[in-house]
Amino acid sequence: MVTIREEKLSDAVAREALLDEAYGSDRFTKTSARLREGRLPAAGLSLVAVDHGRLVGTVRLWHVTAGPRRAALLLGPLAVHPQHRNRGIGATLMRRGIARARLAGHHAILLVGDGAYYGRFGFTAASTGELWMPGRFQRGRLLALELRSGALAEARGLIAATGQFEPKPDLNRLIAGVGGGAQSAPVQRAA
């Protein structure tokens, strides 16, 4: 039985393994990945699919601007484990993510993806012609879904990350062996 739930911190390793399986190391070179790098996903908009305790699907949404001063979300990556594809898991993750974004009061969602797949959820390139990504991307794959009518009317400009930065560990505490567990044992030197 597959359940969809909000992502937990403890899902991180399984999520990264799933993304490696689904996309390989090329996923880190994509422009969308650059927008997400070092940022936290939008609160409440990271979902996972779990089957008998195993993480088999994931989707996240991120805060961006669709040109100057026009808040939006960036969806991605959406991934389903190859052994669990064609069971509706990706579609369920999409529908739940979109519904949560709408309930949270967001106005638009952007993504870079296959129009044939994402079109069934209402995504089109109709309102993205004057937007661009900070790097290489395929124009016809830049899609949008307006959660509020007219949200992207006259949207023009660079899509830029706006979400909160991931907290960084305190390097001094790490070197000192403080925080997150037992302190480091002192280094013993040979006489």
C-alpha cells in the first residue's frame, strides 16, 4: 500500500538515492538544480510516497520569482522509483503538491519538463514565453500552472531563487567536536 506524506528529515538519504536512481549524476548540472541549491523547499510542499516503509516517490516545490517581484513556486524534481512507475504515484504526488500549494495561497507553479506529461495537470508554456532560466534550458519545456487566474499575466524576466537558505553547520563547533553527539577524543601523539 502506497501512502503519500510530508517529507521528514530522516527521508533525506532515501530521497537522494531515489533521485540518483531516477536521474543519475546529471541532475546536479541542470539549471533547475542550481535554483534549488543551498535552499530549503517551501514549507509543507515536500511530499514522499512510501510503500511498505520504502520511499518510492518524491516531489518538492521551491520559492522563486517569475521575473521581478512576482512570487511563484518551482516544482521539482518529481521522481518515482523505476520499479514503481505506471502505478499513478507520480500523478498522485503532483495532484497533492498542487492542491497544497493552492491551499497555502500560492499563485503559480513553474517547472521544466515534458509538456505531454505535465499538461494533464494544467501546465502549459502559454505564460512562460517572456521568462528565462539562469542558464541553459529548453524553452518549450519551461511550463507554468496558474493557481490564480492571471498570476503570470505579463510575467517577464529571470526566474530566481528566493527561498530560505539551508542552515549551515558552525565550522568552529564541528572542528571542536561539539554539537550533535559525543565530543571527539583527544588526539594522542606517539612519544
